[in-house]
Amino acid sequence: MNETDKPIRVMVAGIGGASLGTEIRKCLSLAGGYAIYGCDVSRTAYGLYEKEFVETRLVSKADYIADVLRACREFDVQFLIPGGEQPMALLGGASRSFEENGIKLLANTPEVIALYSDKARTFKRLSEYEISIPKTVVIHSTHDIATVGLPCIVKPATGSGGSAGVFFAINVDEAMIYAQFIERNGNQAVAQQYIDDSEGEFTIGVLSLPNGSVAGSIALRRTLDAKLSVAYRSRGGLISSGYSQGHIDEYHDLCRQAERIAEAIGSCGPINVQGRVQDGVLLPFEINPRFSASTFLRALAGFNEIHTFITYFKTGETPARPRIKSGWYLRSLSEQFLPDEGLKRLK
């Protein structure tokens, strides 16, 4: 077998059920030509037992970086992809260690990851770039709630991917109770203007190359009439869940707005922009500096972000812009059985 015919060895770190990691695996399987490995800190992570992985490893939470590196070296992988927000934060800070071992971390720059994983810093920086955003403030007192207006969204400054810990408040008392709850759990509380979904809620992926140029973008208008897609619906407000599904089309204008955000923040990898539209303007309420869990839906639509990024690093050639297949992209959950003795153990 020629060197070019050998499958590209890839490790996905973080492969829990219905997670970004398992969606990344699907993208690699769809593209073909990959030997896919996986690892996770949880014995019950769904992906540890998926047959589509060549092999998987249970890794230690206490010695995470060293254990992931050990697994990568054992399987002689060329690329490492974080399969979630926590793996991204941990691995992003150790990217140099992996690269010294010949392993390319497929992620944005550590600087972009650090800044845009913090919602308070994110929206402060976006306002400095004169990018339209919902009113967003750190909550110190009831005055901050008045600045944003009611109803409003209260969320933690970090770790709110997939709508985790996101609350809808209709009055000041509720907003302050939610803020105190977030602070007692060791986070900073942020209040954000609530934008209704009458003009649509979108999740938009923008993939930038190391030189800052945009390789492509793709927009999904979320359908919010399915239980899987909604985290909260009541009293005139709706918060979407971490499970995006809906209509993918060109949406040229909104994609251009998202690409402008990527260029402004100096993105050199994947970002996912979530926002609602008001008077034709995209107002982002989340910017995650990573691949999105809807990445497989995007691959089905014609833009396989994972494969595109790897191909760039393998060939050095700027990829052609993707051709998007318009239509409805829906999702569900899947199940599997394991006998008692079937759970992975640390090696």
C-alpha cells in the first residue's frame, strides 16, 4: 500500500452519547479514508462502544492530558479533535505538547478558545468590533437587569454550551435568583436581552484557515416545534436546546454576517455562531470557538467541516467553497446494550 493510500489516523477526545464527539466520528466515516479512534473519561460514554471506532480508550480525568497523549501515541494518530467544550479547553492549552509529538490538534488558536469561551469577554469584544449583539452585561445588581430589560436571559459566563444553565427570567427577582444560583456554583452570571424567534433562530458554522481566510460557512434555521430542540418554553419565552435540527440553505446574507464575525475575532479554525434575527440582522447570543454538534447535519448538506480542515493540513491547498444541498435536516437519539462486564476500565 502506498503512503497516500493509508487511512488517516484520527483521535476524537470526548465521545459521550449524542455529543459533538460522536457527530465528528460520523463526519469522518462519511468522508471515508480515516482510521478513527476515540477516548473519554466516562466508562458509560456511548462512543466508547461504537463499532465504527477502530479502538477506544477510557482515560483518566485526573491525568487527562498525559492519558490522551499516551493513547494518541499508542495508536500513532496524526490528528486529535476535541469532542466537546471541556476537552477543547483542556487540549487547546496543551496543543504544543501534542504538536511536539507529531499530533495536530484540530482546533482554533488557544487565544481564540480562551477569549470566546467566556461570554462576558466575548460580548465586550464584539461590541468593540461594532458587531450587532443583544444587550449583554455581567450581573452585579438589579441595575444591570434594568440595563438589559425584561424578559431576559440569565446564563453563566462560561460553560453554557448546549443551553446548560441558561434561564429565562420575566422579572428582576427571578433574574437575581438565577444569578445567585450561578455564582454559588462558582461562575459569573451574565444577563442578555431576549430576542424573540419570529425571524428565526440560526446556528451558523464558519471554518477559517490558519491564515484567517474563510474556507466556508453554512447556516441552519432551527425548527423549534420539536421537543428535542427546545430546552424551555413557557410564559412568552423559548430557549433552544443543544440539539439543532431544521432547514439548511444558502442563507447568503446571514452567512456573510457570521463570516464577518469570524474575521473580526481573528478565527483560525472552527467557530459556531448561534443567534436570532431582528430586522434582517443576525444577533449572536452564543459564539463557541469549536465545531458544533450539528456538524454532521452540515456534512450531509455538503459541507464536511472536519474533512475539509484535515484535507487542508494534509495538502496545503485552499479548499473550494462548499455547494450546499437545501433541505430539512432532522435528528434523533440512538441506543445500545452492554452486559455488566462490558464497561471499559482504565489501563
